[in-house]
Amino acid sequence: MTGPITAGIDGTDESLAALAWAAREAVRRDLALRVVHAWRFQPNAAAEVADRDAQERWVREAVRRAVAAVAERHPAPSVSVDVDEGDPVETLVAAAADAELLVLGSRGHGAVVGFLLGSVGRQVIAEAARPVVLVRAGDRPSSEVAGHEIVVGQQGESEDSAAALRFAFETAAARGAGVRVVRAWTLPPVFAYSPGSLKLLDEAGGLEPYEKKALAEAVRPWRERFPDVPVVEHVEMGSAAEVLLSVSGRAQLLVVGRRARRTAVGAWIGSVAYGVLHHADCPVAVVPHD
């Protein structure tokens, strides 16, 4: 059974943009919209909302107003709202488990200012069992128009990026958009400092033909499954994050895979996902591997 499009909001401009994005996607896919807000009692808040019951009423009313404003513009088939007191990471990860996808806000560029809710957003992305879409405050419906592609990264063997490719093609089909599948490659160390080895490699056909063949094989089943979706296969030498960012200027969505792991300093979502989340201007979907 298909789950809802779920938006996690916290009252910031970024999360309200995420809510609007989620509502539009729910309309496109004819799915329910679920809105989730996790709050914690703030005993040092302003006097008029200083007690727990008053704060909860204030929070619920603020969420109700935000949802009503978006639902009026983008009437999804059904809308539900959950306002729960508790840990934001646990709340959002649990909400993602039952969702088609989870949508959050993202603010700022660069390594210091990043995900909505700071480390909370990173933990949610790392732990969520479903795709998580990050949306900036400046996002507008006008970016979701014909000619603006869904850009998706492909790497490794075909199965390594299957989940990201599936998500990209399904989203493109729902939007009537094309897909640009990007495979970035770099020289292995053995060739990096040997002109003679590079010459022999070129005479044998070179690495780029190999990368193009690998990409074509990875994309073939998705071309067959979605014959009406226009596809561009893009192979370029360079780091994956840099190549993806270089072609995402007119993208309506950038899709990357995720292999999360725990480290001593917290959740790590992978260098490619980390790089594009901090620097892409368009919404970014982070899709866990199958």
C-alpha cells in the first residue's frame, strides 16, 4: 500500500517551503498529505505561552494555520496533521517509515549552516527507511516546469543505484519531466601519473567508453519500464558531487543515493549526498539503497 507524502515542519520559512513542495507532490501523485511536527516544552518561553498547556495550544494553532494556508493552494486528496511532544529525530524517522517520502526544509549553503534543525536533519536522513527530500526557502512551483530535468546520480554496478534511479524515473513520470542520469568517473591511481599507461588505455578504448557502457546498462531497465520519460545519459570525468552540481542549474530535483553509517561524531550520509545537500539550489532527494 502506498504511503502518504509526509512533511516535517517546525515553523521556519524552509519548513513551510517543504510543506508546499510536499502538498504539490501529493496532488501530482494523488496521495494523502501528512504533516508532522515534534515539539518540546520550553519553560523559559515568553510569559503568554510559558505553561505546557498554553504552549501546546499555541503550537497546534500555528501548525493548523500553516497547513490550512498550503492546503487551500494545493488541495491534496486528504490531509492529516500530527503534533507530538517528543524527540524530533525519533518522530520524523518513525513518520518516514510509513511514508512514500519525507520532506524537510534545508537552509543555507556551505559547511557551517546546513540542514534544517542542524544535526537532527542529518540524523533523520541517515536513519530514514524512505527517501527524504530537502527543500530550501526559495523554492517555487515555477521550477517544476517542462524543460527542467530530474537529475540523478548513478555509480558502481547497476544495482548500486537502483533505488535512486527508480525514484527519479517515478518522479519524472508523475511530473512529465525528463531524466538526466549522471555517472562521474576519475582516473584510478595506477594511471594518474603515467602518460605511457594513459596512452595504452586510450588505444584500448579508454575508461570513458567503459563508463558509458556501464551507465547504459544501468539505465536500460528503467528506459524499458518508463518508455515515455525522455532520458539523457551523462558521463563526465570528475568528482560525483561536483559533476552533479555542475549540471543541476536547471534541475527541478536532484536525486542521490545514500549509504549511511554511524561514526564517533554522529551519522554520516556519504560524501556525495553531503556535498549536494549543502550546495544545490534545487530540492535534493536522498534515497536509501535497497
